[in-house]
Amino acid sequence: MKTMAENKTMKIAYFDCFSGISGDMCLGALIDAGVPLEKLTSRLQKLHLPGYSISQKKVTRCGIAATRAEVLLKGKQTQERKWADISKIIVGSGLSSGLKRKGLSVFRSLFEAEASVHGGQFEEIHLHELGAVDCIVDIFGTLIGLDLLGVDKIYASALNLGSGSVRTSHGLLPVPAPATLELLRGVPVYSSGGSFEMTTPTGAALIKSISADFGAMPLFIPEKTGHGAGGKDPDSMPNILRVTVGSMSAPPADGPLVVVETNIDDMNPQVYEHVVGLLLKAGALDAWLTQIMMKKMRPAVKLSVLTVRGRLDEISEILLRETTSLGVRYYDVSRNIMERRIDHVKTPAGKIGVKVSIYKNRILKVTPEYEDCRRVSEKSGLPLIEVLESARTAAARLIKKTGKGK
């Protein structure tokens, strides 16, 4: 049974960074959202990093319950690592290739930012506190946690950077730290609330590398929320990172949907069939005509096309080349469609295909395929209306028998 649906759902996570973001806040939020610490630490062991443990405890920040996660180091740790050292740890780990690739991307951005800020060569830059075991665990703990939650795509709000100053291995630096600001080029940021570092370089590198987009919360269905607490507890605002995990309809492979439209009042109506055929052949998901009255009360036709943004140029070119239109307009749209598949039912006249429509794992509609019914009618000699009715009866039995889509 071949599925015809395009409304596959995907799991997303939205990082609400109203109090900034750091590696330990990410860990805490994901644990709070349901990632078992035992599974997380088990997967982290594949990095082959000794001398640490992860603690978790429930805390409150301005009355909001949150999880405080900390990487606790045992004994003296090597603090300075070059790119070759970090990449060797990652590549030599037992993690999946996808996690390795994401981790390398995060750390590469850290090294590039440090090299840009301090004017050194990429290969020669040492990461001080950013190359420590706790930073590595924060980053890979976050990546593993998202993987354990089954998250397919990540979005984030604008980042609150905080203000004031922060003490680093380079001395007392302004907030945001230079490396943080370098990492966040092209990302919406602001400063509000407490006078301390809210977004750390680790948090900046993580969210810049993994987030598909920054801004308002997208349209999705929330399923669980986790709050990760930062180390400070100011009175002015809850120092937490809020991560909401849920599901949303997966966009088509070529991107978001758009509707392309044009009004036509001076074209031979016979041409529309030809144009619509070209549009559908070019990948349009649908095309339709609407009778309208234009500004001088002249009857006209609005030709509308539903397509993916990736085919916008091709669809627009067809409309401009094949019709009398002088321009088109387009706008983004969303849709919610039922999953569809083709099944077959047995009737006295023969086997007929039916389109099965499913919503929330339940069959809601079963529609006989007209061309199948016509073919069976012609072959059997039975009236088409009888074949259609027979197919509908068999389809109704299918709904009653199965009820569920899967």
C-alpha cells in the first residue's frame, strides 16, 4: 500500500532564550524535558573522556521549577586544547557519524571565533575553559539529549546576552564576551535584565550551529517542556532556558508552500487547459480558476497555483510566458492534509481501487477511483452508476472492518 501523503510530522524543539543560553542550561532543560540521565551518561561514555560526572537537582528560579545540571570534574583537568586535540577526541569516539559531524561543526565555530577575536591561526588557537572536559560534555550532552528526544529540527528565540563583565582566562571582558559576539553574527540578539553574562560562548556556538531559524515560536503542537537553570538566581527574572518539544507538519522537500496568483481578463479561455497542464507537469501541487470582477467591472479569471517555494521561479515563468498576464503575486501558506493511500476492494464486477484518507491514525474516508470504476463498467457491461455504488458499499465495509489507518 503506497502512501500518497505529504503531511508527515516531524519533532521540533524550540529554545526560548529569554535568559540567554549556556551549555549547562541546555543539559538541564533537556533532562527536565524527559531525557534520562542514565541514558545520557551512557552515550557520553562513547567519547572516552575520563574524570567527570553529571549531577542533576531540582531548583526554583523566580518560582519556576527547573533542573540544574552540572558537570563535576574529578582531579586536575587539562584545560587547553587545540583543534587537532578536539577533533581527535570526536573522530575517535564511538558516537554516530551524525553526532560527530554536529559536534565538529560546533567546535569549529568556537575555534574560528577565537581565532578571529585573538588574531591567531585556526590550527594554533588554544581553547582554555572552552576546551575543558565540562565544555565538551555540555556540547555533546546537548546533541545526544536532542537525539534521544527524537528531535528533527530546532528553532530558537532571539538571544538575551546580558550585560556587565565576565572574568575569563584572558582577564575581565565585557558582556557579551568578544567570542560570543563573533559567534552570533547574523543572529538576533538583545540585552535585558540582570547585569551578568547570560549567553556564554558555549551556548552561542551550540544554538548557532543547531538552530534552523531564530525568531518567534513557530506553529507547532507542544508536547513537553523542560526548564534548565543557570547558576545565578537573580530576583529580577527567572534565570532559565525553556525548551519546548513538540510536533509540526514537515514541509515539502523543496521548502515552504506558496500560492502564486494572477488576474487575467483578455485571454482565450481555451488556453487555460494548456497552461494548467504545464503547471502540473512542472510540479505544481494544485492549480485552479476563479471567476472574478476586476476594478472596471470587467469579468476576469484569477489563476491560482499552489506550489513549493523551491519551484516559485519556474511556476512564475510559465504564467508569464504562457498567458497574457503582465505579473504575478505570491504569498506563503500553510496547510493540513490527510494522509492518503490506495487500497483495492473486491466487487461483483471486479477489483476496484479506492483512495483511503487517514487522519490521526484513523480512516475517515474511502473514495472509489473513478477511472477504475469506468474501466470495470466498460469491461463488464454493467452501468457505471451500479459499479460506483458497489464500490462505495465495499469501501464502507473497509472502514468498518479496519477503522484505523495503520
